[in-house]
Amino acid sequence: VKFNNCAGNKGVRYETNSLDFKVRADGTLFAAHHVQMPSKQLILVVTAWDPQTLGRWEAMVRFLVAEKSQHSGHKPKGRKTLPGDLVQQQSDTLLPWRQHQSANGLRRQKRDWVIPPINVPENSRGPFPQQLVRIRSDKDKEIHIRYSITGVGADQPPMEVFSIDPVSGRMYVTRPMDREERASYHLRAHAVDMNGNKVENPIDLYIYVIDMNDNRPEFINQVYNGSVDEGSKPGTYVMTVTANDADDATTANGMVRYRIVTQTPQSPSQNMFTINSETGDIVTVAAGLDREKVQQYIVIVQATDMEGNLNYGLSNTATAIITVTDVNDNPPEFTTSTVSINPSARGRTDTQRVRISWMLISTCSPLSAGSRNWGGMGLPTVTCTRALLHSHFSFSHPEGPRKKIQQFAAAVDYEMNRAFMLTVMVSNQAPLASGIQMSFQSTAGVTISVTDVNEAPYFPTNHKLIRLEEGVPTGTVLTTFSAVDPDRFMQQAVRYSKLSDPANWLNINATNGQITTAAVLDRESDYIKNNVYEATFLAADNGIPPASGTGTLQIYLIDINDNAPELLPKEAQICEKPNLNVINITAADADIDPNVGPFVFELPSVPSAVRKNWTITRLNGDYAQLSLRIMYLEAGVYDVPIIVTDSGNPPLYNTSVIKVKVCPCDENGDCTTIGAVAAAGLGTGAIIAILICIIILLTMVLLFVVWMKRREKERHTKQLLIDPEDDVRDNILKYDEEGGGEEDQDYDLSQLQQPETMDHVLNKTPGVRRVDERPIGAEPQYPIRPVIPHPGDIGDFINEGLRAADNDPTAPPYDSLLVFDYEGSGSTAGSVSSLNSSSSGDQDYDYLNDWGPRFKKLADMYGGGEED
């Protein structure tokens, strides 16, 4: 077989639908093993496929099997196979196995029949199962034969597409076929006896599905995008559209043809494009493409199978968008030959590119914005009337026609130039298309008048650095930090102020910018970073609107020897015996070189015990060792003064006191526990005294708690005896009980009286009231006591009052004023006029008049007895 994929056949592989045959890379078809050919012809499907593009192509190969010549000495007798015997192939019954009688009476098997392919139309409506053919063997007259089929579609997936009656040999198709799912089937028919012994050799059956036009052409994309240059000649290629049909491409069902249905817009002609009906290539068919008139065409393309027959074929459509691309057939032109603008002067600003906010230059070129032909305007040639002004202006690439294209490359200054005159030329980068007889460039004059605006003062030396020694006195003049106002034609005054002075060390003169010290400058301060102190000042003019500028002053402070050295550590520990350990001390100085080390360490001569007990040894310029001079020193804490002197000019010294704890040590040189206590300065007697004091204090606390418990018990067991005549307030007082403080003892007797109004009580917020107020709510109802109480009822009265107070959830605490009863309107006690007095008749009751209105009735009854 021969195959060509138009790419050199690189990587193309071949395969067949039969396991008995294979194809080499050169297309040679060969038998994979010894094959018994059962029929006169053999039909194979050879497939070529490309692993890279996944394309597949199929071809049908038909073989005719030639008979071998007879080499025996006699001709076989019997009926020859005549062409007329092939009529049997057209019937429903196939006899693939035939038996013949030889001349000597022996039976020998002749070559099997060639079974023609079985064609089955796809999408059949049935009914199913639908008989395809009947297979028989001549031996079924002698023995009982069972028929079966094997292969894809029978006992291999897809399963049970075909079936066979094992007795009659009739083969059926069980469901509708789909050629797009599988185009052919290769089955083998088998004939065995009742015991399963092979009676005949297996015969190959080839079933081909006949294609029906049941698939529409499908475009690869629904929208295709293409482009063509304006002014293109007829026949210019634009794009290719492709549609695929799943039906058999070798038949009319899969042969697709293309045509253009509509074109929008139909200008300048309704047929600007045509399409190749077989390949789908779209080309121009008419002249007159002009992007300035029509920038885009929308073409509807239709694909129809059945070789484009609209009556029988199936169709589908897709959209082709054709963009007309720009060519340089129009030169740019300015809309006006002169332009005048008035931008504001920006002075010396940090922004070095200021875009003009007016439309400075515009063109009427109809070229496409952003194209190479339009983009040439981004690089114009500028010719100025003064050569010195070239650096003030530049041109940026415009975004499109009639856009802003000029901008300042440097800030303009009204004080330097009040006006600019430019000549601007614009042209395309690409040359004009052939046949265009026009100038490729255009010029315009530009007059720029600068408007003066108020500009901020600036410090000529910003980040000004000065050097001086630290410690200069207050009021010292450091420098003059003045600013310059660039507005020479405006009479403006500049005033100065502080913007940032972290340590508040500096002052600035508001009129001339003179810097003086407000405090002593200290290099060792936390506000100093790398010996530099930084402050920021503000210079503002009085223009309209006011403008201001800032300047930074940096003061580098030179170190002087103004800090005496210090010793570390402040506390140390040493053993009471020498040669066991020493104390390492370090000198530290806040100054920097050369006002620091090497340091000198020495012990003072006074008191003399210091040099007698201690000795100091210098290790290097910054370190020394302190150790015992004597053999033994009693445990305790000692203040050891040490004099340390730096190397400054003049040198400074300092006497630092180190608290040294001398204690007994173990064999490792560490202080023992007893030694640490002794070294703290407490002897054995002091420790014993502290322990005795602690024991005494605990004993006193215990006795006080026992006394309090005993007193509480006695208070509960003591009976309360109250004379009813002495209880004039009808209240219970517990004289031997501590209350809630002095405030609780200040009783308000007015609460025992009937208030004239209850509005101030009823209007209170729920849940908030005084503890000595009468509760608002249902009053407890007590039984009516007899008019003449028995003396024994006093105890019952008191007990009932106690129970009522204990059971009342709204009652105040026990250590507050308890209101046991409240006389409202009417009294449950009745009249007390029948009570007999136990006193003698000559008793004076006039004092009842002094007790107030509550005792007025008693005073009337007893005080005025003689009148009554």
C-alpha cells in the first residue's frame, strides 16, 4: 500500500484489522504466520496514523486467492466448482464447508467456500433481532452440529451485537448499528458436534456497516478571524475555514462543500470575497477594500455534505470576521497651522516631566491609531527659534489621532523664559504606499506663553552639614540656614520655623534663618545617630497661595572627654580564703576614642583597710582583677572602692564602689548555704530572734481567733430581755451585736410614721431602694391580737416579728434598721385606752408633751388627769 501525508511520512505507523496480517513501514503487507485461506477473496482494512497529529486514514485492500496447480497423476473426479455454484452466496444459506466423494470411494475435504462480506445498514429500525445470514455445513445431515461465532461484537466488547442460533445456524444483529462508532466487524464461525469436537475449520465472516448520512458537517471553530490589507488585489488569500463530517468520506455522505451565504456590509460590493468549495479557502474577488470606509467584514460560511447538494445534504454555518488592516495611504496633517497655549510655570520642581493639559497638536490622518503608520507621529522633528530651547520640550508616542502628544521634558521657568516658539513637523515612520502622490509630512507653528505662578522657597544647600564639639553653651550661634525665593518679580518675604527638632536643642531666627543652641548638645544622647544630630526647618513665603520648602541641617558632634569611666559589675562574690577565685572587673566609658581606654585601676589609700585586705591587678586596657591580699577575711559584705581613670585629655577619674560578698566556699569554689546567710550580715543570734518573733506572732493570731469564736458563741446563747414600756419605737435593738458601722446606727425615726405621699417611692427604678424603707408590695397579714394583751403575748409578738423579718426576701440585712411593722390606715391592735397603768397615781406624765405628736394621745390621757 502507498500512503502520503504531505509531510514526508515521518513517524507514520500502519496496522490492519486482522491479526493474521501486518504492514511494514514501507507499506508492504505480509502474513504474520501460516494462514489457511478459507475463501476466494480476503478483504482487509489498512489504517495509517500519525502519533503527533493523531490523524488516521483508512484504505480497503481486497485479495483474490489463487488455487495451487494439481501435481498428481490423475484428475480428481467429481463435480467441478462452477461459477454457477456462486449463486449459493446470494441466498440466505451459506455452505462454507463442502464434502466430496473421491474415485476410490474415500471421502476427502475440498477447499472451503469464500464467504463474501455481509453488509448491514446503520441506523436500521428493526425489528430486532434481525436475521443477516444462515450458515450450514453438509455434515449436518449425518450428525447434529452446533454453531457459534466469536470475535468483536459476539463474545468480545461490544458484547452480543451479533448472535447465532446454535441449531439452525441463523445469525442475527441484535440492535441498530452506528458506522461512526465502528465501521466493520471480523467474526469467526465455528461448527462442533454435540461433544464439542470440531467438525469443520473456523470460517471468517466480515460484516461491514453501510454508511448513512446521519451527521452534519461540524466547523472546527464557530468564529474565524482573518485579516487582509486594504487595497489588496483580487485573488488575495484571506483565511481558511474547515468543517469535518463524521460520515464516510469516501461516499457523498462525508463529502463537504463550502459556500458564502451573506456578507456584511455589502460595500463597496456585495461579493467582495469568494470561497473554494472544496478546500474552504477564502480569497478576495473584487477590488476596493478601504479601511477608512469599512474596517471589518462579517461573512457567514455554510458547509453542506452530499457534495453540496442542498436538497439532500445536511448543512451547518460558521462566522468569518475579516479585518481590513491599515496601509500607509494617507499622510498626517495638522488641523491648524498655528497653535497658541499658556501653560503655568512650574519652576524647579522634583517632577521633571509635566504633561500639557490642553490639546496641543491634532491631526486629521485617518490611519489606525496604534499602527506603525500612525506611530510615526511619536518621533517628530522639532525646530525651535532658539537653539537653547530644545531641551525644554519632547514628544511622546500618542495613543491615537487628535490626542495630546507634546509634553515638557524639563520644567519651564517664567523668570528665565516667558515665551517659546516652536515649529513642529509630523510624519509617518513607514513610507507611503505605492501610487500615493502626496507629501509624507506636515508642519505647524506653536507659540507657548508661560504664566508666572508662586514657587516655593528652596534651600540651596539641602542636607547642610556642620561640625562642632559637643557641650557648646546655650545661645551659641551655629550657622545661618537661609532659603532662596525663586520668584524674582514678586516682592515676597520668607520666614523660618522649626519643623523637626527631636531634642529641642536648637532655635532659628524667623527672619534671617540664624541657628543658635537652646540647650547643651550632648553626643552621648539617644537622639544622636552615628555622632550626627538632624533637624528639619521650614521656609515659607507670603505669596498667594503661600508656598513653603524644607531643609535639613545635620550637626556632626565631635566628642570631648566629659564622661568619667564606670566599673562593672557593681556586686560580686568571693571566697573568704584567697587563691580560690578572683573578681573580674571591666571599665566602661560613654565617650569614644581617644577619650576612653586604656584605663588605670587603683585602690584608694583611705581607708587603709582597703589596700590591707584587697589587691587589684590590671589585665589589659579595659579589664582588671580584684582579689584578697590577706589569707583569711571574715564572711560578710564589704564595700570596696576602686579608682578608675581614662586616657582623655585631660583625663577623668571616678571612684566606683563594688559590693563584695565574702563567704565560705566548698571545694569547687562556690559559696555554701550557711556561708551565704552569714555573708548577708546576719549572725546566729539574729536568726534565732527572728524565728522567736514569728512564733510569738502566730500565737497571738491564734489566741485572737479563739477569743472571737468564744464571744460569738456567748452572743448567740444570751437571751434578749426587753421591757415593752422602754421600747418606745416598737423596734428590737440588739445592744451586744456589732452592726454595719456608724452609719447604720444613725436611725431615721421618721420612717416609722405614715408618709403623706408614696409617689417618691413608687416612681423609683425597680430593684433600687434604701435598706431602711418600707417594702412596696403586699404586707404580711398577722392575726388580730386581742384588745387586752396578756403579758405572755409579748414573747410571741417578738418571735412573730423575727420570723416575718427572716422570711421576707425584701427585708434589709440583719445589721441594718429592721422595720417589723408599719402602722398604716387603721391598726390591728385596736384601742390602747383600756390599758391600766402599773404606776402610782401621783406620777407626773407632763414629759409626754415633749415627745412629739406621736405621744400626744398618751399625754392627753395621763398628763391632763386633773382637768379631765
